[in-house]
Amino acid sequence: MSASLVAGPIAALVEATTRGGHSPRAMVDAALAAMDAAHVGPEGLNAVLWRDDAEARAEADRLSAAPPAHDAPLLGVPIVVKDNIATTILPTSCGSRLLDGYVSPFEATAVTRLRHAGAVIVGKANMDEFAMGSSTEHSAFGPTRNPVDPSRVPGGSSGGSAAAVASGAVRVALGSDTGGSVRQPAAYCGIVGVKPTYGRVSRHGLVAFGSSLDQIGVLARSIDDAARVMDVIAGHDPHDATSLVAPLASCREALTARLDGVVIGVPSEYFTDALDPVIRDRCERALDALRVLGATTREVHLPHTGLAIPVYYIVAPAEASSNLARFDGIRYGQRRVPPGGGLTELYETTRSAGFGPEVTRRILLGTYVLSAGYYDAYYRRAQAVRQRIRDDFVRVFASGVHALFTPTAPTVAFPFGAKADPYEMYLSDIYTVTANLAGVPALSLPIGRVGGLPVGGQLLTAHGDETTMFRVAGALEALLGEEAHR
Ligand code: GLN
């Protein structure tokens, strides 16, 4: 098994395991060697927190000895999973001291579906603690480095997943996206990141951050790879009450070469002075490419875009403060017993020692906006504005626009420590939080580089319309070709 095969597209990899005479075991061995070569562990990129190579090999051996009788579209594909998605073999720490060593007794539905399709989990990826952050600098296990430039952040919070894929160690990884955590690190690392429609992929087994915003997403090297993984993990799940019932047509089969008749909206609110001019330039080039493909582009307006960051930083912390109440030292993870203290003291010492500063800030903020006296002024008002942000999208997609094109992030990957002010960090999500607030699907793909650093372009489509999003992304990726990485 050559290392180049495991680095190639999933289509070729699966062809090799199903018809080419290569076993899933050989594929997993090659991936484990590639992870070593890329130094994905703590001494290098610090992208992968937990590995159990013996277990990964044993799983691959089981698949090699008895290939599944059913269709296995990911047979032998090695996959890395973000550490807030439950697996029963490896720990699920959420990048937090509080859950250090915690192993879930059950498996996330998305992981079960991947394994059923023949994929093998080879590691759990580093992340900002409880997925709160935009740089993976908030992990209790130390920051992840960007493989493109190790002096810079990989983005976040799914920075470990993005770095594992961008390093060449694996072709695909799962992440989670509450306000941009799949798309923004994908942009910073020069890969593809997909946030599906809210409810498209089951959240069962995803440790909750902001439940009305959270979605499991895919980080991949190509649109075709991402589409293949989406086709496996999407679909209704009775374990998740918010899971969409309507089935998703194949994303992979939606890929076409031309975009004649497709109308692309360009929202002027995403192209303001906050945008780095060199990123704007790469976006213009991508829009030219879309026109060459037969699409028409038109300026559109999403007037409530400017309110998205304040609304998100009320809604997400409010939900987080409630979701994280369960980490009390009794039921999960680490317990700190204070000398001579009672139950309240146990909660206090466990939570004070277990949560890092960003998580603590969010819990305090969330508790504040939900408290009597402030609920109406902050939380209720934020919900009302959220509805207007949603309405903006509904209106623009009802006006004959099939997809929107925007930058993914206002800047390229920044150096470690560059955004010490939390509010500055929050502004990295200015173009991504809207899709979570509205529940619509969004995807980031590489559209060029600036000074060697990757730039991402974002495509958004109407609620439930992943297929148009993949269609436009696939055609754009094919036309840009190597230019997307220059
Ligand atoms: N960066 C955003 C935040 O800190 C989004 C995080 C996410 O999508 N998980 O909340």
C-alpha cells in the first residue's frame, strides 16, 4: 500500500479496497504512518489528541476478514473525529480538563453511520474547549498549529480536524459548527468545510454547546470527498428530536460541470470595509469563475447581517450556560472534592478547576442574559432579531437567487496570541454565524492564497438545499483547479 493512495481522493481509496485488492487494514496502516509522518500528535501540530492504533487496526482487520455484505461506500477510509463527538473506543474530552479521561458509553449516530459505511476512526481531534473559540487556542491540551504555517492558528473550534486533513494525514474529518467552527478553520487551512442544514445530520452524541445552532459538519480535501461523507452521515435519526425527516438527495450525484441558469447572490453586507482587500480580490476572481461556468451573479441585501454577532453572542452563551450545567462533578468526568466541603462546594471546585477562562466567560454571560430582569432586554430581543436574520435569507432565496457567495472569514489565519481581546476573536465569525442563526446550509472552499495563506469562499443556499450548494461548489472547485491553492 503506497502512502500516495491513502492521500488520494476517497473515490480512488474505496476503489482500491473494494476492487483493487487492497485491504482496509493496509489502508489504515498507511493512514497511521501518514499521521506519524505529519506529526499530528502533541509534539507536532497537536491536531490529534487521542489515538488507539491497535484498536484501529483491529477494526480494519474485522473489515478485511469479513467485508460488509451491504453497500459500504467508505470501505477502509480512515477518519478523524472532533473530540466533542462521542466514540466508545477513544475518550471524548471536548478539549476540556473537566472531561479529561471521559469515555462515552454510547456512540454518536454520525460515527455509527460512518463505521457502518466501512470507515475506520483513527483519532480524536483537538478543539477549543467545548467548541468555544475561533483559533483552537482555548484547548486545555494546548493549541493546534496550522500545517500551512505552524506559527499561525488553524482556526477553530474544529482546528484539530482541519489541521489533520490539511496535513495530508487523513482525507476527511468530522467537526462541529455552532457559529462557523467547521467553515472558518477549513478556510484558514485551505480545505473544504461543510455545515449542513440544521437538523440534517443527527446531533445525537454531539456534546451540546448551543443546541439551536449546533451541527456536525465535514472537513475534507475536496468537494467530492465531502459529498461522499455527507451522503453517509445525513438523514433522519429518531434519537434527535430536531432531526429533519425529509430525506436528502445525494450530494455527490448533484455535482455537475456547468452552472447555466444558476443565479448567485452577492450580499453587499459581507463586502464591507472590515474585509481585507486581498480577500475581496480572491472573491472577485471566484465570482468571475462562476460567471464563466454560466451562472449569473447579482447584488443582494441581507439587511440584518450587522446584528448577527451580538445576537449570536447572546443566544449561544445562553444555551451553553444551560447545556454545561450538567458538568457538575457528579455525573461526568473529573470530580474535585473540597476538603470538608459539601455538595455546593464540590460543584464550585469542580467547575472552577475544570473550565477554562473562555468557557467560564460564556457561562457567566449566558446566565446573565437569562436572569430575571435581563431576559426581556437581552435574550428575548436577540430571539426577535434572530427571526429577522432568518427572514432575510428566506426573502433573498424566494427572489430567484439559488445560492449566495461571500468570503468565509474577514482575514487569513492569524499568528498565535494575535487576538487576545475576546471581542476581536468573536469578529472572526462575522460571516459564518448568520447561517447557524438562520439554520441554512453553508460551505467553505479554497479560492486562492495570499502570501501563501489560504483564503476561503463561502456558499450558502436555502434551508434543506445542500444539493445546489454542492453543485455550485463542485463546478467552482473544478474550474479554479490549482488556482484555488495559489
Ligand atoms: N467561534 C464561535 C464561538 O466561539 C463558533 C464556535 C463554533 O462554531 N463551535 O462560539
